[in-house]
Amino acid sequence: MEPELSRRQRALIAAFLDDQPLPRADGAPSSPPEHSRVMAEPEAAVNLDADRAIMAFIRESRRAQDFPRGSLRLLLSSVTRLRFLNYAMPDDGADPDDAEVSALVAAFRAADRMPRVEFLPSVAPAVEARLTAHGWTVDDRLPLMTCTAATVRDLRVPGSVVVEAPADDAALLEMARLQHDVFDDRNG
């Protein structure tokens, strides 16, 4: 069951999809706030097929919360403001124009979320330059580990390690509590 969207989120989505800029409350022109961020990965040892598969998997897994406009997809959570669950993602080969970047910032502001974009530059090489030209900054370059059919190795799990799915509500709640602690999600 999909969570119901708030009135503010529905307005945000309508404005974002219709490319209608949302003016700031003080009437000033929209521009990225100082805390706008681009999350990107380094180009070293790129496996483009693996990178494309990773981006496609993330897009598909978040489809219910995906609001496309142009070459960018806005992924919002109606449950939490946690920044790791509220971000935009470019399509493969995206090269967003000024209007797309402005609409993206307006959409994040309308949703009361920090503007963020997460992507692999190998899949959308023009995005970082487009965003930094609008005042965005790279927040972090996180290491990405991939395993392809060509690099996979069969490894034994040490006898002291147990990997299993949570079997009851208590285990699920403990897992959720741990995730909220680890990712500093105060709203969870």
C-alpha cells in the first residue's frame, strides 16, 4: 500500500511536473540554497554496465515515489525527511538545462526537503557541471563496490557469522531502530 501524499507534496509534484517555478515566501527569485548538494562517485575503475545496472535498480526500487520531469527524477519519502530517502536522480546520459535545475530546486523547497542529487557520473557525466554552475557543491564522493559476473568469487561464510532475515516483529523493530541510529534519522 502506497502512503498518501500530503497537500504540500501534491502541490510540489504538480509544479515540478508542469515546470511551474514556485516563488519563495519572501518574493525573492528561486536559487539553490547554500546547502544544495550533488552526491557523486569518482570515475576510477568504472564499469559502465555495472553502473548503469545500479542506477536502473535504484530507479526501479523507488518507482512509487518517482516523479520524473525532463531528465531528472525526484524521489521523495512521505514518511521521513531523512536526506538519504529524499533526493533526485538523473536519467542515463542526462544533461539538465537551467529550467530543469530551477524546477528541481523549487520542487525540493516546496516539499521542505534539502535539494540533493545522487548519481554515478559515468552514467550521467554532464550533471555535475550543470549543477555546480547553479551553485551546488559536491558533498561527498562515496566509494562504490561492484561485483560482476567476471569478478565474482565463491567465498565461505565464517562459522561464527549468521545471516538471516528477521523472523518476528521484535527483530524487525530492532533492525529499524538500528537503521535509524546508524543513519541519524530522528524522524524514524
